[in-house]
Amino acid sequence: MNVLIIEDEKPAARRLNRMLAELNIEVNTMLHSVEEALNWFQTNEHPDLIFLDIQLSDGLSFEIFEEIPVKSAIIFTTAYDEYALKAFKLNSIDYLLKPIDDEELKVAVDKYKEQQPKSNNIQVDINEIRKLLINPIDRKYKKRFTIKIGQHIKIIHTDNIECLYSENKATYIHTNENRNYLIDHSLEHWYDHLDPEQFFRVNRTFIVHINAIKDIISYTNSRLKLVLYSFTDQEIIVSRERVKDFKNWID
């Protein structure tokens, strides 16, 4: 069995590795970030089974699936409250609530073995998991950003934002007034706080507002190129894996 652990806390990864060794399961690789996992999947054969942490050091592990169609069976390892965990049951072999219990780990592994080869055909529905992680009744999306400029604080309403983007490990918003502002936190953080009716993450670098799209152009490798009204600093390309969801979003 080819097994992969994706876990940003190295002590936790090593502990899980030791627990699996006691079940006579050898872990082939341990990865610790979204970026590391994306690079690894591009050059390695997909494993039979992945133990996948949700929150990684550089974002949510769902980003991996948005870029690469992973074909492996998955057992989630998570610290999320139980009300949200029904999502993992629907979209994975099992989930393990941290700190991981020895007996629960054994049960999850046995379940994987019983479900082969069916388990390798499971399709992880990222959007379903995202929706169930936060109770929709309590969900309130961000309406404005406050930006400190010298001694002043500027209020920018989300309706006046064309896009959010990352550059050189920093995150910016670009406004309808053709201005860029540095903001805290990552794109992944803001993606889960913005109204999905208004904003869409087209790739790892850009989140765009629906009203900012001036033109949509067919691009190489079944991708799409977006032209916004004022943002011209970089090309904005809808990644091939996101084209279908993007078309559904604008429909």
C-alpha cells in the first residue's frame, strides 16, 4: 500500500507515522504544505491512501484538489467540530478527530481495506465540504475592508473591489478606482469570508468580482483569460480545473 501523509505540524505527522507503523503500514512520504503537495503530485504517482490535514501552513488543503484531480482515497485528519464532519463522511473513507486515537485509526484503516477498490474511485466534492464547514445560518460575508494609510483609515466596500491577488507572498486588493492596497492574511483566508455569489477564485493567485469582468477569452489548454475593467498588471487565467465551476458561477 502506497501511503502519503499531508500534515503541517511535523510532530503530529511523525506521531501518525509511528501509529501507522504499529499497524504494519509504511508511510512513503510526508508533506507539510499546499505548495509542497502540489509540486509533489506533479512529479509522482498518486498514492493509494492519503491522510490529509485540513488546515496547512499556507492554506486549506482543498487548494490541492482545485489544482490537481487527486485520484487517491482520503482519510481526513481534522480538529473541526463534529457538526461539520458529516461532509467528510460523504466525501472520504473516514475522518479522524485530533488528537488521533489508536483504535479510531485502526477502524479507519480497516474501513479503507474493506472498501478497495471502490475507495479509489471516491470523488472529493470540495464545494460540499466547504459549505458544511461553516453553518450557513450563521454565515456572514465580509462587506468592507479597512486599510490604514499613514494616519488615516480608508474604508473599501467589497462592491468596489475588482480583484484580490497575491504577489511575492503578500496579498492585495485592487479597486474600481485602479488602486492597489496591501491587506493582511492570505487569499485562502479571504476566499472563505467573501460572498461566493460575488467573488470567485479563478486560480491560486486571483479572486475576482463578478462585476469586474469586462471580457472572457478562450485561452490555451482549455483555459479562459479574463479582462477586468482596470486591472492590467498581470494576465488573469482561469485554471483548467476551475473552468467548469467558473462557467457555472457566471451562468
